[in-house]
Amino acid sequence: MEFTPQEKRSESLDAIRGLAISLVIARHYFGFKYGMLGVDLFFVLSGYLIGGILLDSRDRPGYFSSFYGRRAFRILPLYWLLLALLPPAHWGYYLIFMQAVPWLQFGFSQSDLTFVTWTLAIEEQFYLVLPILIYWLPRQWLGRILWGGILLAPGWRWLFHAYLPDQSWQFLLPARLDELFGGVLLACFARGYCRSVIGWAMLAFVPPLCDIAYAATAEAFAFLSVTAFACCLIVWLGANIERPQLFRPLIWPGRRCYSLYLFHMVVYDIFFDLGRPLSGFVALPVVCLLAEISWRVVEAPLINYAKRRFARAELTPLAMVGSAGRH
């Protein structure tokens, strides 16, 4: 099955979102050991979807305004609501998604209910970089830069682990580039950017081998490149699956994953004294109800408004000729 750019918001990819948020909630509510793999899956999926959107619209008028306008209406309202309900220390950094600055100074407050925003900070910093790369770089240089970020990611993690406090190697953008850029490369591959499948496959195995080699010679602290590789396979299979209806139970949480992610720890904290797993079983229907209300009252209306307000303009014949010459 082939997907047009509009169809790439497919039920199968929504189901992958549902799987990702289900893993995260299972981790926090029921102590599922491998639940944080959901975060890795989110990063790869974000790279794939956002990369695809930007690649398809790189030559259209309103490239930047359309992208950032839609992202702002999607992300900021609920994010600012969370900060208003639970004002964190150093909240000014949170407003501009730079909360890692005080965390590096005073420690990573992983018990804070707003700490879940570390993933949003990475995503927003990624959104600042990627549109510029895709807009300005020719096709061959875009691929090289993306591969450069992926191949350097294990090195960044090793440096952060050695010289920065706490678990900085998990929570800073350079350490997650193999997941984010890996998703973008999948989008590039789907659009014919790959000249050598064998060459790309050989490069893809380098970061996981680096992680394995480091684990064999020193204290093992991360296999994020191995995880990124596995998540890329999952996203690629999900994007090309023939029967997405098999994953229908995951579509509902997938489309409401943003509010589920932002507020699941807030709800859990209310019932924390009940103890695990009882508190998880009580909190789960409550956060699902809140997510449904949020989707119907806040998210879906704002998404629809942003689509109308920041509609992507079509290329004129003259602009198509110019873009063909540029690329």
C-alpha cells in the first residue's frame, strides 16, 4: 500500500503512538520495566512524521509559518496549562523549553510532576533545527548531516555521562539525535533520497555496534542506539502495514497521547497513597476521561483551526520550475 502525504497520518501510525503512550503509562503506573521504550518510540515517530511534513512542503509558500503555526496551536495550550497548574521552579526556562539549563545547575528533579516536559524540550529544540536543515540543504548534504548526527549520538552520550551530572545523557538533545534523525531518514528513504540501500544499512549498524562495544569494555549505561534501531524498524513496519485495523485498540490512546502524556503523572499523584498497582488502576480511567475531554474541547478544535489558519499553499508552475533548479 502506498500512502500520499495526507494519508501518512494513518491509523497504523496513530496505533504506534498508542503503543508508545501505553508503554510510558505502564512504566509509571504499574512499574513495567521496559515502559520507557515508549519515549524512544515517540522520538523516532516524531522524526518520521515531522520530517515527512517538512520534506513535502519545503518548496511551498509559507513553509515556516505553516509549520510553526500548526505546532504552536498543537503544543503550547496544554503545555502552558500544565505549567499554570503546577508552576515549577525556574519556570521562565520552562516557557522557552530550556528547562535543562537549571537542571544541569541544580540537578534533574525527576520526582517533579513537570519533569515529563523534558521530552517536549528536546522536541521543540529539534523543531527549531530541522526545518532550517531541510529548507536550506540540498538533498545530498541533508542526508550527510542527518547521518552525522546519528553517528555522533553515542559519542555525545559518552561525553555527557562522563562530564555532566546525574543522567544528562538521557535528557539532552544531542544524545537523542539517533532517534530523531533516524526517523527523519526513514522519511527521506520513503521519498527516494537513498542512493545505496547497502550503504545506508551499513551506516545504520554503526551506532548500535558502538554501544555494544562500549558496554563490553566499560560500565554499561545505555543501549539507546540499539533501541533507536529497533524503534526505526517498528515505525517503518507501521507506516507500511497492509491491515492497520488489527491495531485499532491502540488508535484511541494514540490520538489522545499528548494529554495522556502531559497529565498522567499529575493524576497518578492524586491517588499515589493507594500504592502500586491499585493507584494505577484507579488513575488510569480518570486520566483517560480527562484526555477525552481535552481532545474534544481543546485539542481537536485548535488543530482544526490551525489547519484552516495555516493552510499550506500549493506551488505555482513558476515556483515548481524554480524549486526543481534548486534541488
